[in-house]
Amino acid sequence: MIRIKLSRVMGDRRISQSELSRITGIGKHAINDLYQDLTDRVSLSQLDTICDALGCSLDEILEWTANDPKGKTRDLPSRKH
């Protein structure tokens, strides 16, 4: 499962949805859907634009957790490189 954590990043930077929409050129409805984690699809171009505008990396906006066989999600342990 992939979660969108845009609301957290925007809160940390004290930027409103309207302001992010204005800066990025991404529609307010699309920003709101991302903010609320209500969308199933987002383009790489939009993610790149949002990261550039917020000065953040992709892993600050997206979070992946594995699905267990029963359909529930679980966090995987971090891998050491």
C-alpha cells in the first residue's frame, strides 16, 4: 500500500493547498485529493513538480507498506545496505 503524506510535508512548511496549487500549476482539486490521500493515481511529473516546489524528496511524500496475505498492511523492517 502506498500512502501520500503531502499534508504532513505541507504542514511542516506552512504552505496551503491554494498556495501549492498556484506555485505548481496543479489544479486545486488534484492538490486536495493528494492532500487528503484520496487518489489512486498521480503522475511522476506532478510528483516532481511538488517536490521541487516544497524542496523535499519523494520519500518525504510517499510511504510504502507491504500488504499481508489477509489484505492488511504491515511495515517491513528496514534493510541494511
